[in-house]
Amino acid sequence: STLVFMSIDLHIHTVNSDGTFSVEEIVKLSKELQLEAISITDHEYLTEVPTDDDIKIIKGIEIGADWEELKSKNPFAGIHLLVYFLERETSLNTRLEEIRIKKKERNYSILESLSRSGINIEKSELDLINTKVPGRPHIAQIMVEKQYVSNVSEAFTKYLRNGMIPNIDTHQLNIEEIIQLSTESKSLIFLAHPHTLMSSESYKKNQNWVTPEFFDYLKQIKTMGLNGLEVYYPGYNSSVKDSLIEICESLNLLISGGSDFHGENKPNNLLGVGYENNPIKVPLNLLSKMEEEYAKL
């Protein structure tokens, strides 16, 4: 029997984006882990999850955003938003269909760029993958299968991460537009894994990324309409967590957390746990606060 430390997990991926588990498998495993609530947050795709008497399901999605100011200062940075309580018939969800089409074209241009480095992957190989939203992790997977690299993280480090490939985010919507559409769609908007705002060439979740510069970025996104911050995340130590909680209190932001589970694509990162040697304890009361805020929309 596994020790369960998380009571909610609000950041989970399935085969609909870059995870390896089906929706059914996620729900079944979450119930076995006795989680109280989950949110499946596939990239750019609103996964429909049947309601279940034994576990609360929060509708969610993760969206990559384009923020010119951040990119011009730091080409290695990335920004992802988690949008909660999103319904199907909304302006944001409609707009995501267009993004998925653009993302496909972006993927093909990555393949062209890789072929110039001697890595040959056909469009058809990518098209065959069973997912709603193919992306860089799928390309990385093919690179591993064809033995161009030994694992997914090598594929990212050497070829696929931000700053390595031109026009990597041509499909992405501007951050202000995403926040505006999310607000129109009566959803709550959170910043996912905030360390990626401060990613560097050495690419580590190092201890000191919660800097005054980070705080300034956050203040700016807050003025655009951000509701909260993902504070509980695999690999964040307690001093990072404490600093982030302090920031949330000072900026009046909600707090969320989750494992960012991807199944076999991130094998040492477990559903409802994060890393085994440093389990994430996401408190249930965070969800109550989110629901209170959502009720006001």
C-alpha cells in the first residue's frame, strides 16, 4: 500500500496530450490513492471526464502562452497557464481548436529543423501517435525509439527546449488574450510550475529563482487577470514553497498544486505524490478557496 500525501491533484495529463494513461486509468488510480479531487489538465485540449460519486472532478486545461516581454529578456523561459472550471461551450474552448491546428503545423516545422541536424522523422510517424494534441514530447519519444537520443530529457536538452529551435511557439496565443478569454469563459487562471518563468541555459529548478524579477513578472500577470499560482509542485523545496505562499498572500492570489503527472513520459513523477523522496502535500482547503472564488464569477 502506498503512502498518500496529497489529498487533491490538480495537474494531470492523459493520452489526449502528452501523458501515457487514459482518462479511465487516471480516475481509477486516483480513487485507489484515495484522492478527494483531481483535475485533468491536458495541453490545449479540454478532456471530458465522466463525473464520479467517489471523487470530485474539476474541469481543467493547460495552455502555453506567448509573452513577448518575457521571451525578449529570456529565450529559455516558458509560461503555461492552468485554467480551471472551463466548460465546453465557451469562447476559450472554441479558440483552442484553432491553436491545435497551428500546433500541428508548428510540429512539422520542428521536424524540418531537426532534419537539418541529421534527425529524420516523417510527418506520418507523428500523425500515427494516438493523441488529441501532438507536441514536443511525442517528437522526443520518436527520437528515443529511433535511437537519436537515449531518453526524452536528452532530446529536450539537446534539441527541443525553448531557445534551441526557432519559432517554437508560433501556435501560442498571447498571454493577455488567453487570460481575457478565460475570464470571459468564467474560469480561474493559474500560473503553472512558476519556475519556468526563470528557466536558464543550465535549466535547473535551482533554489534561488524566487527573485525580485520573478515577483515583478508575477505582479504584471496579476494585473492582466491572473487568479492564482501553482505553489505545490514536484521538486519545490519548503523554502521555495514558503516564499511562493508569501507572494500569494501579498498579491492576493489563490494557491493550487499538483503532480504534473505524465505517466511513462515522466516515470519518476507519481500521480498524487510527485517524487517519492519528497511527496507533495496539497491541502484540500485550497480547492474550497478556489470553489468559493469560482462561485463569484
